[in-house]
Amino acid sequence: MSDVEDGAQPLPVRIKEVGATSVACPMLTPTNYIIWSLHMKVVLRIHKAWTVIDAGTDKNEEKDFLAMGLLYQAIPESLIMQIGDVESSKDLWESIKARHVGADRVKEVRLQNLSANFEMLKMIETKSIDNFARKLSAISSKSAALGETIEESKTVKKFLKSLPRKYIHIVASLEQVLDLKTVGFEDMFGS
């Protein structure tokens, strides 16, 4: 009987030892695919196994099995039962992606929702600037993970334009000192 069947929650992270360092494989959930995929790409790169998934041209059987093993560690048993008969790590990756990102229409709807959220987002005076910057960064990251990059200059301008009026003097100073077309969001936020 599995842990899930007897009522216990599955472990959120599995640890893989790499030399003197341990690398955590995050557990995929129904709501964390974008962040999960970013983490897993790094884990697979650390193990030099991403090449069998990314290009699909690396036919190294050992790397392929390593990549499959790492992916199987990071997905729930119920998903393994649905897609466990795939032949390669690339097919496994694509199958997981298809179940979570979905068809192009679903991806397009998600991008439209993110774009609308980006445009409507305003900082509430009672919230912190850090919180607002995190929200902008999260929307930008999710959009990039779905294949559409929001230009940093657009994010910088959105940030400055959406701050409450009490920060107008700071906004004016930053606009005079920084080139808003070339400055990165993190650099502007640090300033």
C-alpha cells in the first residue's frame, strides 16, 4: 500500500546525492508545473542528462536512463501509472509537459490571462514594494516559461507607472537617472 493510499501525504522533495552536494528533485503537483520544470531542468543539467531531453539528439543510453530515473523520482505515482510506458526521457518529459501545459490553445489562454493580469496589476498602498515587485516577476517568469518573454523595459515601466502617488518623487528621480529602455528590472528595483 502506498503512502497516499493510507492517508499520508507524499514527500514534497526527494534528495539525490551528487558528490559532497545533495540536489533536491522537487515533487510535481497539479499546480506547480512551471516552477517544477525550471527546477528539473537545472537538476538534469547538473547530472549532465538534459541533453537527451533538450535536443533529443544525444542517444546516450546511460544519460537517458539517468534522466528517466530523476524524472520518475519527481512525479507522483498516479502520473507514473499513466505515462510509465514511454521509451525515452524526452518522451517522458514531453508527456508530463503535455499533461500540465496542455495544447497550444490552453497555452494561449494562459498567456492571455497572464498578459491581462500584468496590465491590470497595480500596487495597493497598504502592500510593500517588495511584494508588488515579486508579483510582477512571477507573472514575467510564468509568461517566459510558457514561451513568451515580457521585455524588461516593459516590466520596469509597468513597475514605475503602478506605484502609488506617495512614491512619485522616487519615480521621478529614477526616470531622470536611469535609461528605462536598457536598465534591467532587478537593477532598477535595487536603485
